[in-house]
Amino acid sequence: MSTVFGWTYDKHNKNHRMFRKMVIAVTSLVCFMFAWWDISVLANSAAIPTPIDTWNALVNLINEGDTITGRSVWDYIGSSMKTYLSGFGLALLVAIPLGLVIGYFAVVEEFATPVIEILRPIAPIAWAPIFILAIDYTIGPILVVFIGIFFPLLTNVVFGVKEIDTKLIDAARTLGASSSQVFTKVMIPSAVPYIMNGVKIGLGIGWMCIVAAELYAPQLGGIGFYLNEQATAGFWPAAFAAIAIIAVLGLLTTGLAEVIHKKLVNRVGMTSA
Amino acid sequence: MPEDNNNRIEEGSVFLEIDHLRKVYITDESQTVAIEDLTLDIKKGELISIVGPSGCGKTTILRMIAGLLEPTSGTITIGGKECSEPGSDRGMVFQDFALFPWRTVRKNVEFGMEVAGVPKEERRERAEKYIELVGLKDFADSRVHELSGGMKQRVGIARAFVNHPDVILMDEPFGALDAQTRNLMQAQLVRILEKTEQTIIFITHSVEEAVFLSDRVVILTKRPATIKEVIDIPWPRPRDRAGPEFVALRKRILEELEKENVMNG
């Protein structure tokens, strides 16, 4: 126990712990705001608006929409979300089954590894101009998001399958399970926490990809488009407002994934190391 | 249990035969003979335990019977059928329980019946009976991580027994438990044995456990392991751990094992 400003902190009290966390988090954000403000004032440059200017631009954006194109902010958010969720869904559909198969069958892994190792280090953004110009401005950004989420997710699923306690497979086999039953009733459920880990990492990377991809697809709209448009026009506070929206959306999605992950882990009482 | 499905084999007759079993572990650099020329007949309905110096290959034998490991030469047959693949005719209880953490107690016990396609109602009914038999009625819907070690192993036992396999292979099942829980589990296993005709091969480090539970105790030599001696224990169960006969036999087996360890060292 320690006493701060006459308040006694008890680390075994859940409410105290929560309160402590919140105080630290709020302090951190306040420090961030002041630092931002300072830099803005010191730099005295239009390209670094103050938090207040940014806030005003954000309120304006929400109320008036994009003053250049006349489209509403919800239109942009909707467009970005659609691309994001499509890319994410596609990544789930491809990476999870593929990861399970690669992790389970050594020959598939040996076959797939060279290709994966060549493609994996390539920044997802590098694909943006190719996908968008060569395929389509709606499908292109989806594919960029897909690539961004796909590799971390795949790696985690493969890892999850390999990390499985082999005793559980032995147990299932001595209980009469066939190979396919071992796969569906043991491999898949025990890989779930690792899959969720990959999902969490992938969701964050997905946001990085989408904004960049939208820069190459002005026809599509979206937050990334708005950011580029406003910055090009020299409306810096509006550009910063766009960044703030991206930050909030990113927080919401990863936060949601975190909650689902925790629930799942508590439910089965397992952790992914 | 009345519905024991192996009643075609008469109790007391030989039905599991281990014949000239040999296992060599081969790596790129070396060959290690783990099991050398091991021959043993196991009778229907008996509990036979295997003791031996640490690392002598007891688990290797059990895994070969389970079909999880292939013998280098020799055969293991149940009722004339070779045990080359794992199957539901040989259940196994693991030292570290090996329960499925994403399943409840009930669902763990039902696993074998589930993969065998037993209808839901029957599955539930049979699982219920065995969960009760091991004293976990109030925990049927608990998750595995909520249970103590002793409770976990009782789930492991119920999960194996519920399928009425020809033989249950127990690999140091109480080895991970504290001494007190261990004694309780042994006593409970004796009670369960009164109600079933289950054949069991039991591996243990504890000579006391072997003498307390077994109809026969097989003493193995140090590696490469083969049979040093087989001791019949015709006494009724439950047995008195402090009785003079018990103590004397325990001492004798310990001495035999010590000789192996000395020769080893």
C-alpha cells in the first residue's frame, strides 16, 4: 500500500487498480496534448495546427462534410470501413484454412514456405499502385488490406497449429479419433487463441494499409482520400482531423478484438504464449 | 459395469500378448536400444503394473501398446489383432492429464463416444454415470482449468473408462499429484475396479502404488529394458499399506530396483 495525496492505494483492490490505470492514461493523454500544442506554437507553421484548430476542423467536418466535394464524413467512414472489413474478411477466409493446412501437413509447409518468405517482407503498400491501377479502384484497396492482414494472421495460425500440445493429439487418437477428427476437434480449437492473436495484429496493420491504399484510389473516397485532398489544398487542420478519425476507428476495432480475445481465453482457460 | 462389451473373452484368460518386443531409437549419429526382447501376457481383467529404473523405457512400452509408437520388431496383439494403430479398444490415461481445455468435464468424457458416433442421448447418459463414478457430479459443466490436479485426473479416468476399452493404459497417472491426493486417487481407483472388469496396464515410479493396486507387478531391468521379474500379488483389495506382508513386498521390490540403479550408475 502506498499513499498519494492522502489517498491510500491498495493494489489488491480491483477498483483501485482500475482507477490508477485511468489516472495514468489520462495524464499521458494530457501530456501528449500539451506536447502537441507546444510543438505547434513553437513551429509556428500552418502544417502543424494546434489541437483546438484540429478539434474545430473535426467538428466542422462532422457538421458540414467535405467542403470541397460536398460528401459527408459518414460517407467517407463508411467507404473506408467497407474496404477494411472486406479485406479483413477475405484475409480470415484465406489465411485461417491455409494456416491450418500448412501447420498440419509438413509437406505443404515445405512447399509453401519459399513463396511465403519471398512475399512476406514486401510492404503491403507496395502492392497498392499495382492492384489499384491494374485491377480496379474498389477491389485494389481491399486487396492491399488483405495482404496487410494476411501474413501476420497466417504466421500466427501456423504457429498455433505447431504449438499444440502433442499429448492432446495422442489423447484424441487413443480415444478413437480419425485424422480428420483430430484436425477438426483438436487442432482447430486449440489454435483459436493464436488465431485471435493474429487477428488482433492484423486489424492494426489493416488500418495502416487502408489509408495508404486510398491515396491511390481517389475515385473510392474514404478517410485516406479526404486526408490527401485536404493536405493537398493546404487545409492542415482538416487533414489532422482525418488522422484523428483514423486513430479512433483503429482504437475501436482493436479494442473490440481485444475484448473478444479476452472473453475467448477466459472461456477456454487457455493463453497463447 | 454390466454392459462390458468384451465379455466374449473370459476373465483371467490371456488376451493381450506382447511377443519379443524390441524398440531401437535411431538418430543420425546413434542407435539406442530402449526395449530388448520383452515378452509378456496380460490376462483379462487384471491390473498389471510396470516398475523399473527411471528412464528405462516404461512409457515406450505403453505407447507401443497404444499404437502411438511402432515397435522395431516383435508384436503386440489383443485377441489376435495387432496393435499397429491407435484405436478406441485401448484407452489411455496420461500423467499430465491431457484434457481438452476448451471442453467442459462432460464434453471431455463424451469425446470418445462423440468420435465414434454414439447418439447424443446415450453419450450424455453414459458420461453422466462415469462422472458420478469418479465423484465429479457437481463439476460436470465446469471447465478443466477450474479443477484441481486430482479432479483433472479423475476426468481423465472417466474419459478412458467410459468407452469400455479392452485395456486401459495408465502412464504414471498419479505422478503429478501430491502424496495425499495420490493416496486418495489410488483408493478411488480400487473402488472403481470393484465395479468394472477393466483390464489395466499401469506404469508407476512408486513401488508402494504398484503393490497397493496390482494383481501383478512387472519389474524391468535398466535400459535396454527387459523383464527382470514378475511378482503375483493375490491379496484382496483394498490393501493395508502398513501390513507386514505389504511392507515386506514393497521392500523386496525396492531392493530389486536399487540393484538395477546401482548397476546403472
